[in-house]
Amino acid sequence: MKNKKYSEIHPREIANKSNKQNLLDAIQMSLAVESEAVHRNTKVFNTNRYSATAKLFDYEELKSKARSIKEKAIDDLPNLINQLKNVIEQRSGKFFCC
């Protein structure tokens, strides 16, 4: 990606942010193609995010637990949707699923 112009890069080339270099490339691309307001907002957001996560001694463990909860919820999504449907209908609501 180093020698390509941003207009020549397909978003999927940098969509995988599983390592720090890919994440850095994605941020740099976003900053290069977005407005000054988005640029400023992104910098402030990232600065604050890194500051907040640095205060958590167990950040990586918490992140791993959150990912596990999310994956479990996705795996159990049909059941969770059905539970939601039942609760809504018990309270005389209408449930629509697309």
C-alpha cells in the first residue's frame, strides 16, 4: 500500500485491522481522504480511546471477554430473536422481523 495512491486502493485491502500496521494504514487512508472535521474528530477519538484503555490494567482480557460474548450472541441469534419476539408479544406488542 505504501506506493499506491489512495484512489487506487480498494477498501478490502485495508479492511482487516487484525494487526497494528493494517490499522495504521486504515487510519492514514481515512485521514487522507476525509475532511478536516473528520480528521480532527478521528485524532481526538483515538487519543482519548488510547488514553482510556491505557488506564485499564486488564484491557486485553476485557477485550477478549467482550469478543467472546459477542461471538456467543451471534451464534445464539435465532434464539435471542425468538426470546425478544415472545416478550414483545406477551406485552401486546407487534414484532416484525426482516
